[in-house]
Amino acid sequence: MKRIYVLSLLAGVAFAASVLLSPAFNSLLNRFGKDQFYVYVIDAGKRILPGAVVKEIYEYRLPAMDESGEQKTLTFTADKQLSLDTYLRLYVSSANKVTAWEEVQQQELPNRIKNGNLP
């Protein structure tokens, strides 16, 4: 009888660990509860090469706007060069740090931004 409980417990721990360590869960945490700002990519970004990492990283500093019209200039990085004339949704922490970003279509933008008010 005790073996069943131990096996069930181990299976539960293994499942919880696989969920917590998955990239999808990490991505969800980077978006959950964050403020959303929108940017229009008009800059090719600055290529930076971090330390011993072979992969290129691009840094962007762009004007952004949230749904209510608040404007900020935000700095964030991407692991690829972003296409010009692209809209992005940035997820921003309370410390003004961009924790995640994703490309969005123009029709997905909030109305205030869709009407050409994006800086």
C-alpha cells in the first residue's frame, strides 16, 4: 500500500518539475501581470555580442505606448534582428524592464494605437 503512495508522490513531483521547468511556463510567467506597451519597429537595432555566447543579440530602444496613451521609451533585446515596419507588444514589469515581447498584427492593436497614434 505504501509503495502506491510513494509512486504517486514521485509521479506528482516529476510532473510538477516538468511543468515548472518548461520554456512555455517560463514564457507565461514573463507575461503574467505585466503592463503591455506597443512599439513600431523603425530601427534595425544595435548588434551586441555578449561574453562567451556565440549567438548574436540585438538591442532596441524605441518609443512605446500603452492602451491608455502613456508613452515611454523602452530598451529591450531580441535574439534575432527584428523586421522593420513591424508592431510588437512588449510586456513590462513594474521596474520598467521588458520581460517578453511578441509580434502583433496591426488589427490586434488597441484602437487608440491603431488610429496612428503610436509614436
